Amino acid sequence: MNIALFSPNRNPYSETFIQAQKERLGGKVYYYYGSGDSFRVEGEEKNIARLTLFQKFCERFLKKKTRLLRGANIVASLNQKRIDVTLIQYGNHAFDLLPVLKRADIPFVVHFHGYDASVKDVIKRANHYREVFERAAFVISVSKKMHQMLLELGCPSNKLILNTYGPNPIFFDVEPSCSKKTFISIGRFVDKKAPHLTIMAFAAALKVHPDAKLVMAGDGVLKNACFDLALALGCEESIEFTGVITPNDYRASLAQVRGFVQHSKTAQNGDMEGTPLAVLEAAAAGVPVISTFHAGIPDVVVNEQTGLLSEEGGVKTMTQHMIRLLDDKAFAQKLGAVGRKRIYDEFTMQRYISKLDEVLDEAANDI
């Protein structure tokens, strides 16, 4: 089976699920990335959205619309590669690709991830995904909350598939010790991950455990503001802002930290998580998770059994959770061990990819 995998950007560091799909799906995967005037296939140099001289002539003298001409090039590429089914990352990207998808007449599956199912302006611009839902063979959601939201938007229940991500299996190889009084947070510095609330909770925990540390890995628009907040709270010496780190560096840190922390919440524009991969990876490594009752997190983390959850905005509760783990290493290890077993039993990468393979195969062969 030949699969065209579409995403709006070339596999940024935060989208490890795309890398997993490229490497692990059962068919031959052609990775298309870009939008507008720039569309490429990984491994090929040509920008397939660039117009030929003849197309430029048509555009200028025959008044053909540029979008239709660029779409024709993408369709030609799909036909040349004998694509059987298309997997599109993000609902809004599928909406933008509708002219191409209709012209190609190849079955497609839309994979929602988070903001595309929650940000109000994104949903409105995509006309509430009415045509996407109508034309898609299947639609993938990654959390129970997202599943319900897509149903409420009008996605037919017989097309909607719940398929939560799985962590890279390398995280099961971590041997957690919980030896350091350190927490780690990894992800983009954006509103829905609320890194500022994590810092506030940690600053309060420092009053009880002044030797504790917080490692914050990643980048984003709120990073400078978070650094300023740490300065204002007087805890800048206890927080390390590492920037983007590799999966290997993340695994090395997970082997020693007391817990993973992330205060996810719904942003003012409606933006929500799907099911954060960093949470799945930490749990797979046997590290307890301190987070919130947000989106897909409670699907994965069972409060008081595999981690500790607070309500969105519950900074005081998150502080108490941090103190509990700093007080009791054995309790942290117990939560981590139960959490690892839960991920291994219910949320493996193999399960996620196998389900995705089944959906793509059914879409390609449903005549």
C-alpha cells in the first residue's frame, strides 16, 4: 500500500508522532510537507507547488487560478506515485487541501491532534469541518475529550476513531531511580501548557524543599516571560531552561528525576492539548506525572495511582503534589511503576500504529 502523509510543516521537533508514522506504518510512505506556494516530498528537491512556464502562461493570459494550477501539480505527484490512501495531519490542513483531495479522488484519513479541534477561530475558518467530515473516509481523535468535541462538531460516529498515541519504545528502557529532588518539564512554551503556572507551583514548593530543582526543556513564545517570572519569584537559580533537548537527553534526565510536571490548561482562544506525548513518554519511563485534569491527560494518568492531577489553574494543589513527591521518594517510585505498567498494557506505540494501519487499509479498500 502506498501512503501519502501530509503535514503543513516539515516534522518539527515537537511532532514526534509524525516521525513515528513515517518510520512505522506498514505501507510505503511518501511524506508531503508544506502549504501554499511551497510543497515538497521528502527526498525530492523539487517544490511541486512551483508553477511551470506553461502554467505561468495559463495563469497570466488564460486567467487560471493559481491555487488550481498548484493543486494540479500535487495531484500529478500523487498519481505518479500510485497513492492508495492519504493520511493528513491536522483537520485545518485537510480543509486547506480539499481542492486537491477532491481532484485526486483518493480516499483520505484526517488525524486531529489538539488545536485543530479546539481553537475557535481555526474551527470557524474551516467551516466547522463540514466538508472534511463529509469527504473523509475516517477521522482520528487522540483523546476521549477530543472524540466528544468532534462528535459535537458533526463528525459522523461511524467515521470517528479514537486512537491515542503511544510513546517511543525506547522510553521503556529507562531505569528510573527518582534519586534527585528534581522535576522535569518538556514541551513548547505556549499558553495551553501553562509553563508559568508550573513555575509558580514550583516556587511555592521551594519554601518547603529549598534544594529542589526544576528543568524546563523546550522553546516557545512564553519562554522569556517565564524566565522573567522566575527572576521575579526569586527562584531563577533553581530552574534550568535548557532549550530544545533530544529524546536521548530526555531519557537520561528521566532516569533520575522525581517527577514530570506540566500544568496544561485550556487557553483563552480555546486551544487544548490532545494527549501530550511527553506525558506518555515520562510514564513509560516509570516516572510519576504531576499534571492537570485536561484533555487526554486523565485518559493516561490515573490520579493517585500513576500520578497526581489538579484542576486547571490549581497552582496550590500542584504545589502540594510536588511537595508529596519531594517528601516521599518511595511514593514517587510506586506511582511511576504503576504508571509504566499502564502505558505498557494500554498505550504502546505498536498498538497506536497497528490501529492506524487498520484504518488506512480499510479506507484504501473500501469500495
